[in-house]
Amino acid sequence: MEQKNNTGALFLNDKKESDKHPDLTGNLTDNNGKKWRVAGWQNTSQKGNKYISLKISEFQAPQSNDSDSNDLF
């Protein structure tokens, strides 16, 4: 799915196995066209207000499992 600059999307993380895993995952594209990975955790403040904390990191394309691509000889 092609994204316009300065846009992104978050989805529920159906692979969450522990509290350290994000509740939401997705990506965004900045104004230079660079893609970023976004992770979000649902939290509640001490005053009882719900919020989502975010972590943004560089996007890394999934690596191929093709063993022939790593052969040197």
C-alpha cells in the first residue's frame, strides 16, 4: 500500500505475546518520503486518563529467507 508523505496507520498487534510487545504497530512516511516503523502501547495515567505511548524507529524491509542469496561461492 503506497502512502502519501506525512501519513501513516496503526493496526492492532495480533502477534502480541507479552506486555513488552506493542498493542499497535504500523508505519508512517515523513515529508521526505522516508518510511518509519511505529509501535504503540495503551496506557493509563496516574489520574486515570487513557493514552497511547509511541516509539518510532527506522523501517527495515523484511529479510528474504532465500539461502542462495547469501552464498559467496
